[in-house]
Amino acid sequence: MYTTSDIRKGLKIEFKGEPYEIIDFLHAKYGRGGAHIWTKLKNLLNGSVIEYTFRSGEKIGRPDIVTKEVQYLYRERDELVFMDLETYEQMYVPASTLDKKVYFLKEGETHKVLIYNGQIIDVNLPAAVVLEVIETEPGVKGDTVSGATKPATLEGGLTVNVPLFINTGDKVKVDTRTFEYLGRE
């Protein structure tokens, strides 16, 4: 069990029977009464965000979350297939669980995942990944410093805006948090 003195950004807690991550918090002390800790919590199962105020000294549950190293194998319709590197057991995860992180998974790569009650609920990705441009309009000579952009579809299916000089087959670096083009590789 955690107490309110353990509250910090990024802490994973169990609240109302579900795992949450603390996104933000504020400690407030008013005159005579006890302190209160206002928190903004993100549900790790469905992504919803709520606000809740804990009283000072209140007990907070610790979720049964395990971090494991797994290998992404392939996508099968609406499910992603991962393999546990210790037991070689295959785990099926609905693609909707990982939301837009699906775009950055490549077959054969290993990732650290969060597992809650035997189910994968999140994948830890690097800050940026390199992906190949699958489809975009052809580049035009002289468009290297104009600052204009065009849409490009990358190998995972993600569409990002890239500079006009990027062509099909180029490799580009993309930020996994903001889904923005960072540079050409």
C-alpha cells in the first residue's frame, strides 16, 4: 500500500479496482483542516483521465503491474501478437489497447511492456523511431528550404507531415509522443 506521502508524477496506483498513473498532483494545506492532495489520474486500461482529491495520510492501493521484455511478432487482424522472451509464450493484445503506439511496432523488435492481471496494457517505446516512407508525392527540385510540408505514409501506417524534399523510400525519424517528423536518416 502507498500513502499520500508517496504521491509523485508517474506513480502507478490502483484506484477503484483499476490501474491508474498519476499525471499531475498538487499538495494543498488550508488553515485548520488537514492537507489535501489533488491528483490528475490516467486510467491505464482505457486512457480516460479523472481528477481526485486524497486526504492526507489516506492509503492508496498498489497495482499488480509487471514489466516484461517481449518480442513483437506480427499483427493478426485486430490483434497484436507478442512473445515472452523467457517462457516463449505468445500473448494476444487487441490493437485498440495500444492506440497509436501500434504504428511504431516493427516485427522482430523487443520492447518492455506493462502487464496487469496477465494482460499487456502498455508498451514502452523509445522517444524517437526511424521509419521508411511508403507513400508520398514526389519531391520537387528546389523545395529544400521553403518550410512547406506534405503528408507521407510511413511503414507502420502512420501519416505525418514531412518537408517537400522527402521521397518514397527515404527513412525518417518520428517522435513517438507527438507523432511529428524530426529529421531524415
